[in-house]
Amino acid sequence: MSARRLDPAFSVAAAQVARGDVPFVVLAVAGADGLERLEAMVPPDGPRIGTGAVCLLASITKPIVAAAVMRLAETGRFPIAAPLSRWLPELDAADLQPFTAWHVLTHTTGLTDIRLPDLLLAGGGRPELLRQTIASGQRWAPGSRFEYSSFTFDLLAEAVARALGQGFEEVLQAEVLDPLGMTDTTFHHERAGDRRAPVSLGDWDGTVLDIPDGFSEDDVVNAFSSLHLAGGGLWSTARDLVRFGRAMLRGGELDGVRVLGRPVLERMTREITVNGLGTVGDPLVDEHYAVGWGKPGPASPASAAAFMHGGVSGTRLLVDPDHDLVLVYLTGQWGGAVEAIDQVVMAAYGALE
């Protein structure tokens, strides 16, 4: 791989912006030894977006949170096979069948997501989010079926916080963000100032929210960010994601700092579940899942060792150890950037020797 050979991938991204397929793109490609190329592409009359833009990651939050939880597990501070009801008695009170951190990280708890727009417009905070998630009930026994779910990560974060007697944000900062030098990664979007990239918001299925009278888009973004969603609320930059991706590419270590043991990371990134071909409408991703990470679908050029995660806000982080590749794609297109991202991924693999 070289910066010059990556021209087609960056040209594809630039063309997407020029056509109006996406509002902007921040694209980064790296290997184990460092960043290879990073560029921001914006239309002439579009938002002022630079390579340091702070974007809503949405579900790329999940592998970052998963890394923190697995780090706690490997150091004996939080067991991933213990029922979360040990710390959340309200789960037993709701007659939910016991489920664990492992079930959350593999999307096999039996719970599904509540409607995000309803929560945002009603002004419910984290306590209401947790209450509604628990009250929604289980549709099947834990471990018996894969069903992608974001708000279960908030139940896990609450269990970790109670187990350690420390706020989950502090845990995440201490276990992953600070050790890897991810200085721009935060649940607090207001800290980004004028570097915060614009984003539309909606439901997890990609439906853009029709903002009713009396609300502004800023109101909705502020309400979303105030939830500090452990399954989709982090904001970050391409550089920070490259650092995280390179640490994963290097077996859990970056710049002499180890955040995960290699065997633990290998367990996290091996395929656990397959929910059928084409179920998410993207044959390059499909619903192949590991532990906090997605796995490539059958049409993807990625190796079997690769792992990735996308976000409904138009984001993707891809790590492929067999090809020494980390790719980060960021935009603010809610629910509609999957095809655009796949095009860039294909072009990036075309640049590999």
C-alpha cells in the first residue's frame, strides 16, 4: 500500500461528495506502522469540514466500549459470564431471563431496541432509557438468537459502573481512551466546538427523523448526546479512530501501551453468529458478528481475519490484519451511506499489492 496507490479510493470518495451522495467525507487509511493518508472532502458550498472534524460515530462506539469491558474482564475486575442482574436487580424484578456481558457484546440477550425518536422527543434521559429498555421485555431466550441491539450496551455500562463504583465514562477513559491517546473521543459533543461535524438524526433503522414544530435539529442532537449512549453515542475524529484501529491491528498494543492481550483480542474478533445472507441489505457486511465487532460478509474483499463496525451516521472502521489495513470513513449521512462506504472499501482493497 502507498499513498499514491490509494488515489482511486480517495477519488471515489471525492466523487461521492461532488455528486451530493454524502455531505462530506473524512477518509483515512493506515497500517500497523502509521497513518498512510488522511483527507477531508467537502463540496464548494458545503460545511467547513477538516481532517480534524469531530463526527458522531454512532455504532462504532460498540467496539470501543467492548474493548474496555474485555480489558476489565482480563484483569479480573468484571466477569463477562456473570448475569448482569447481579448488579441490576431490576432485571430480575422485570422477570427477564438472565443474560451476561457476553450476551450483550454478541447481541444475543433476547432484548430489542425501543424507538429512539420517541425517547428524544419526549425528553427522557438515561434513567428513562434504561427503564424502557428493561420494560420492553425479551422476545426469546438469551443465547438462542442473534438480534442486533444498541440499548443493551447501556444496561452493560450501568452494570459496570455499579460493579466498580465508578462512572462508566471514567472507566472508558481510563481503560481505552487515555492509554491510546484518543484525545478527541467523547460523549460530550459540545467539547468539539466548531470542529463538530453536522449530522442528521433518526432511528436505528436509518430512518431520518422528521423534526416536529417546536424542535430544531440542534435540540435533537443535544438530546441524543445527553444520553451518552454506550452503544452509539461517542463522537470522535478519524485520527483517533486510526489509533484505535492500529492498536487492534497490532494485537492490542500501540506505542508500547497494551490495552488488550492478543489472545483476548483474537477471541473478540472471531465470528460468533451469522444471521443469514443479505439481512441488512449489504452483502459486504451482512450480519456476521464477533464480540463487539462485525465480520466481513461473503462479497467483501476483506480477509477472514478482518473485523469492522459501521454506524448509522455514515461511519465505518475496518481493520484487516492479513492486509495490514485500517480504514476509517466518516460522514454525516444518517442511514444512507452504506453503498458509498462499500465503494470506497472496494477501491482501497484495489490499492493493495
